[in-house]
Amino acid sequence: EPGGYIGIHSHKDRPAVVYFLQGTDTVTDGDGSVKTFKPGDSGSANHETTHWHRNDGKEPVVFIAVDILHKKK
């Protein structure tokens, strides 16, 4: 929802790809860099990624996220 967020988290154990369908999602990386995603944008996270998401828009943010999990041996 507008003003909502996903708290800071790491992708060290689960790389991910994301496709944005609706809204404006601001992603702040652990180093302080900021990226804004809108419908039609895509993004990715690797083992070095630590970030958090914030909805800065006036409508809900909707995205498809696929985390790649490795089976533990």
C-alpha cells in the first residue's frame, strides 16, 4: 500500500529477479544508493545485495518476485 515498505534484508542465500506491474517502488541498497522502479521495469538481487523497498506512490505496488533457492546438501 502507499507508504508501505519491506524492511532491510539480504539476498546472500537467495538471488532474485523482480518484474514490476504497478506502482512506484523505491529500493535503497545497503550502500545508500537509491533506485526507483515503475511498471514494466525489472530488477535483480545477487549474493552481495542488501536492500529495502518503500512505496512512494499513491497506489499499491505490485510485482512478481522469484527467489532462487538452492537445495541444501
